[in-house]
Amino acid sequence: MGLLNLGLLTLASFATCQFTDISLEPTIFESTILPQHENGTLLPRYFASVGNGHISTTVNTDTVYLNGLYNGERGESHRARIPSRNNIRAYPPTDEGSVTERLFGLNVAEGFFYEKYNVKGYTVEHRTFAHRYFTRVIMSMFLLKATASADPAGVTIAFESNPGDPSADITFQPEMPFESNHTLGAVSQCGETRIREDVNYPQSTGVCVVHDTLPISVTLTPSSNLTLYYLASYDFTLEEAGSDFNDALKYAFDDGGGDLFVLHSAAWRSVWTDGKIEVDGNLELSKIINGCLYYILSALPVSTVPNIVQRQFYGLSPGGLAYGDYLMDYQGHSFWDTETWMFPSILYLYPRAAEQMLNYRLSVIAAARDLANQTGYAGARYPWEGAVTGREVTPDCCVDTRELQIHITADIAYAVRQYIATTRDMNWLRQTKPGYIANGCTMIREMAEFYTTRAEFNTTTRLHDINGVMPPDEDNRPVNNNPYTNIGAGYSIFFAKYAECLCAGDMTQVPQAWVDLASSIKLLYDEELDYHPEFEGYVLGTPIKQADVALIGFPQQYEMAASTRRNDLTIYENATRPDGPAMTWAMHTIGFLDLNDVTKAAELFDKSFRNYIREPFKVWTEAQPPTLGAINFITGMGGFLQGVISGYGGYRLHPEKIVFQRPRVPPNSEELRIKGLDYLSNSFDLTVRNTSFTLTMVRSNINFPLNVEHDGVIYPFQENGVSLGFGTTQFTSVSMYTIRQTNCPLPLDKIGTPLP
Ligand SMILES: *[C@@H]1O[C@H](CO)[C@@H](O)[C@H](O)[C@H]1NC(C)=O
Ligand SMILES: *[C@@H]1O[C@H](CO)[C@@H](O)[C@H](O)[C@H]1NC(C)=O
Ligand SMILES: *[C@@H]1O[C@H](CO)[C@@H](O)[C@H](O)[C@H]1NC(C)=O
Ligand SMILES: *[C@@H]1O[C@H](CO)[C@@H](O)[C@H](O)[C@H]1NC(C)=O
Ligand SMILES: *[C@@H]1O[C@H](CO)[C@@H](O)[C@H](O)[C@H]1NC(C)=O
Ligand SMILES: *[C@@H]1O[C@H](CO)[C@@H](O)[C@H](O)[C@H]1NC(C)=O
Ligand SMILES: *[C@@H]1O[C@H](CO)[C@@H](O)[C@H](O)[C@H]1NC(C)=O
């Protein structure tokens, strides 16, 4: 890893506050103080968090959240606060001497937070991590060592646990002793959330915590070299929480004494081996990318460990798993953010985790069917906000959002289409998993069916209108015929027809009338100005909240003339309000790269992250200061990562191929490497340099042999280790596909044709 001066300079120049990241490692974010105001008041919302998709906590706070544990009815439903048993301080009493060389750090390569200091010649390191193998366990670990200059009189380190106030969300029973063969004095405590989201749907309401007792203090002497572990295990039942607690201790103390930290950090390293993004020559960018992937992965059950228990996943919320309190950070709900913003990068690098994201939607299809029916439509209509049951949980603040923002079902359908293109996972399509009431084929058809009943035939135009919607631009509603919504609806139906063929007998037939309907959904286009109006009657210059029409260029990849694309980008860039979220600028970056306007792309790429990141732990806010919005905004991270992978990396997924569209090195960088891209069970790396790029096969799959095609020449891409290099010109485009294509006709991709 070449740490160039260039990177250092970049790092220093964005040091606007005193708690700057001082580490020169791309995977370590380190500071001498925790985020705080100038007057010393701490800013816990900018602290780092640790998580594994099952549990998560923002370190040095009193709260732990558990995947799928919510409290509150309907719009009140929010993540239920479990008092943290891992909010521990380990300090010398004040009269024992002062602490020096203090450092706080987040190591994203190995997934742990640390605090280190020196007192009277003794070093203390306190690590906190959500275990990646024993996933119910959050560990606190203390490394206590005498150095050569250790004070012979010794030093006492006192421990203090701060679980905070009793939870307002959970009624806990008194603590009970927990019998374990591996430790003495363990304690369990169980409780129930107070209020169900909706009594008509199943929901886990129990929660149990099993934890060690903390020593009051430990006295170190010049010969001391101690490692102390403290474990707390969290799950819905005592049996589940207790099993990981015991298994972890058994691993550490029986069977020859395994190292729980090594097991954990190896699991994280193997996640990074599975997929990662490296940038040479730009330390700042490298750190930001690592931070984005780290925080999204901390909220996901991604694992490379075979046989690890996979529990039901309950959605990826804009604040991740470490945020989501009542009236804060979208309360832990899932929105279109999940599928449109976070899903694609996860799919390209970690398709098994992407499957878990889709399984969440599949597992709550009963509620989506009910929502369609209750609002007068057929099929499955996903709620604008979903939590544990999948029923609509948008708070009453936002009636329009709840009733009108119907593009979310199409966003989910588009995510499924990308998942099938990437994996061709026939089991996901055709098998109904235990405990589920539908398979993927059924879900795809029902999402399409919803739009067939939502669209209205217009006898004058002989087109189908989709009226009265709220588009991604939430500032303008209700509106008619929003291009993003209409294309999404059309794609959902076209995809259902394609999937019908893949599903063979496992999907009820998709009537040709649906496909005709989809083809005749109206697409607004202004011939004079050569652009797509955002809705019927859009007046040029009307301010918009965020990327909307820009999304039909990417991610929808709707075919259009370059001039139209350029007009859509410039018109709406001008109209976007300055305090909108980050994702807009990543989509515009991709658009300008397509148009070979690298200067404009670089300007907007910078805008897609610069003002949204809080140092030193690279926590994202939804909006720029002074409005901050939700934290830790992994939606913005998802958009930004698409700017890296699909923008600079040029990665464009289609139903039957990937196109690498003129990959480029990001601004101020020497080389971009996207490692562990997964396509049809093959795994390969993409390396991008200024004038060339290389595809290297790492793990090929005989079931889906790949070819790569450039300028009409076909290159086999089927042997491990084979590398294909391409010189880049402005318009270099290379495609990758399997020689085992399906016999199914590809989904149609055009709307706006009037019915005869
Ligand atoms: C410290 O500053 C912040 C921001 O200006 C302010 O909100 C807070 O009340 C201050 N705290 C103290 C103890 O003065
Ligand atoms: C504890 O040890 C006893 C005796 O070896 C064994 O029978 C029991 O199953 C163990 N319990 C657990 C929870 O491991
Ligand atoms: C302290 O203990 C660790 C782990 O047992 C060992 O690797 C290390 O060498 C020891 N250090 C000293 C200074 O004894
Ligand atoms: C809603 O479900 C009921 C009961 O199955 C059915 O009779 C009714 O037709 C459905 N409504 C719509 C709009 O599909
Ligand atoms: C049919 O489309 C025309 C042209 O957009 C529009 O003026 C009219 O209101 C539409 N009719 C209905 C019933 O929505
Ligand atoms: C940008 O918006 C302003 C009004 O907000 C308008 O006057 C101007 O014509 C717009 N420019 C472009 C290129 O659309
Ligand atoms: C590659 O291109 C970037 C951006 O144009 C530039 O900053 C960098 O110096 C170039 N690097 C090399 C090795 O040519």
C-alpha cells in the first residue's frame, strides 16, 4: 500500500475540526479525543459503532439494538432500546496518576473499536466488538500490560458498567443467575417489548441478555500482562442468547483455548477477502470507501463462515442497526433506500447478503398483499416504511408519503431483477423457504400485478397513466406520470414476464394483456427542450428535493439519446435544492462519466461525500450542516459506493450481461481495484489504471462459464488466474456474459407505446 504524500496532504486539508483522523492506514480511523463540541461536551451521535447484522451498538453509549426487535404500534414502531452491557469504562482512579498517549480508534479491517492509553508505565487497551462468529455476543476485551517503565508501586484499573436508564421499550424481569460450566457469576435478564406493531401479524417480542459480571478492579504490577474478556449475549430467547454465550466461552477455555478476538477478526478479514475496494494514491478516498462498506456490512448478516446460524433478517434502515430510536433516524424502518441505494453494491460484492435483504421483503409479503387489497388494488404493494411485520409504519406526520410514494414496490422488483441477473438463483425463485408463505416467483408476479391495477387507461391517449403519486422528489406531490415511477412500474411487469419463463411451472401465467399494459404506460418527453419533465405540467426551474428524473438514466438505464441524458442532468442539477441528500450527486457523477465529462463528474463526485462525513470515525449525516437529518446515513454511503463501482468502475448490470463502461480512475488517485466481484458464482477482480483496465478471474464456476467481448472479439474468461487487459479510449465498453444464457426472451424495456 503506497502511502503517498498526495494522500497525506489531502487528509490534512479536510481537517476542519480538532478530532481529525490521524491514522495513515486506510482501514484505521484514529483520534486523540472522541467527537465533542469545542466546550468539551461529547457528541455521541458521531461515535463509531460496531455490529454484525444481528446486534449493534454505538460504542460508549448505553444502547444495544437487536435485528427485528421493535416497540410501538404502527407509525410509532421503532428499534427497542436494550440497555447496553458493553458500555464499560476501565480507568485508573484519579489519584493513581494521569493518563497519557490516549487514542480512540476504529479498525474496520478487523471490525473493532479501541481505546488505548498509558498510565504510570502501564498500557491499557480496551476493545469492543460485535462478534462475527458468535454473532449474539458483543465483547469487551482489555489488554493490560506493564512496560519497561512501569511504576513498581503498581496501578489499579477500576471497571465501571453504564447500562443507563431502564428501557422505556422493554419490561424486564429481575436478573437471574445464569448457570454456565465456563464462568462463574454470569447473569441473565429477560423481558418483553411493551407494544406490538400490529397484532394481526407475527412479531418476536421477547428479549434476553446473558452477561458476565465485571470485576470491580484489577491491580497491575511490573510483571503483569493480562487479557480480560467480558461477554454479553443478546437475542430473542434465553436459550438463544445463552447458547452463544456458552459456546464462545467454551471456545475460549476448553478445546485447547481459542482466541475469541482472533476468531472474530479473521471472520471480518474473510468478509473483506470476499469483496473490497482499494484505491492507491488517495488515502482520504480509500478511508471513506472502507468506512462506507464497514458501516453497511455492520448492519448486515454477511458471513463467509460455513454453518453459521442464519437468522431472519429484518431490513436495512437508513441509520443502520446502531441507530433507530423513537422519533430519530427513521426509527429503524426500511424504505426504498434499502433496494435503490444500498442493495446494488452489496449485491455485486456479497450476493448472499443481498439475498438476505430480499428475504426480508419476501418474509413479509402477507402484509404487502393486505396493503394492496386495503387500498383497492390487487397483488402485493410494499409499504413506504416497513419494520418487523412489514405492515405500513410511516408515522402520521407523513400521510402523503405513505399513500402516494408507490415507486417502492418497483424499486424492490428492480432489486430482484438485479439479484436474478447476478446469481440466477433458481432456488430463491422456485422454492418456498420454511416459514415463508411465498417463493420469489410469486412475489415477482404479485408486485407486477399491483401496478396493472394501479395504472389507469386513458381513452384519449390510449396510454396508461399513473396518477396521483409522490415521486422520489418528495417536494412535488401529488403528481401524474412521473417518469421514474412509470418506468419502474413497466419494468416490474416486463420482468414478471421474463421470470415467468425462468420459473417454468412455478409461476401462474403472466397475461399478455399485462405486458401490453406495461408497454403503453405513458413516458413524458418534451421534444422541444429534449428532456423528460418530472411530471405532467412540470415548469422548468421548479425546485426538486433530490435525484428523480436523473434516475431513469441510472440506475434504470432507460435508453435515450446522449443529448436527452445531458439535458436531464443539467436541468435537474440546477433545480435540486442545495440541502438535499448525498445520493443525488453520485447519480449525476455516473451520468457525466457516461457523457465523458470527467471534470463535471469529478466536481459532483466530491459533492457526493464531502459535506456529509463527520470525523474522525466517518459517520455520515443525511444532510449537510446545519441540517443533519438521520445518522449514520448508510443510504448516502450506498449512493456514493455506486458512484465508485458503477461510475468510476463502469460496472453496469443488465439481465444477460455486465457492461464495463469506460472504467476510470477516481479523481486524484493512481489506481482503483474492486476485488471479489461476484457474477453467476464466478468471482473476479477489476483493476483500473489511467489508460487501461484489467479483469482477473479469481474463482471461476463451471456451471456459468464466462466470456468477455470487446469490439466484436470474444475472449474466454474461464480459468482461474486469467487476466484480460483493455486499453481505454473515451468510448471503451466491454461486456461479460455467460455462454449458458437462458432460453427466455429478455424483458422488454420500452414504455410509452399507445395501444392500437
Ligand atoms: C457546549 O456547546 C454546545 C454547542 O454550542 C452547546 O449546545 C452545549 O450546551 C454546550 N455545553 C456546555 C456545558 O456549555
Ligand atoms: C456442563 O457440564 C456438565 C458435566 O460435564 C454437562 O453434563 C453439561 O451438559 C454442561 N452444560 C453445558 C450448558 O454445557
Ligand atoms: C503478553 O502476553 C501475550 C499473550 O499471551 C504474549 O503474546 C506477549 O508476548 C506477552 N508480552 C510480554 C511483554 O510478556
Ligand atoms: C380484497 O380482498 C377481498 C377478500 O379476499 C376481496 O373480496 C376483494 O375483492 C379484494 N379487493 C381488491 C381490490 O382486490
Ligand atoms: C388523458 O390524457 C390527457 C393528455 O395527457 C389528459 O389531458 C386527460 O386528463 C387524461 N384523461 C384522464 C381521464 O385522466
Ligand atoms: C436554472 O434555474 C434558474 C431558476 O432557478 C433558471 O432561471 C435557469 O434558466 C436555470 N438554468 C438551466 C440551465 O436550466
Ligand atoms: C491519472 O489520472 C489522474 C486524473 O486524471 C491524475 O491525477 C493522475 O496523476 C494520473 N496518474 C498517472 C500515474 O498518470
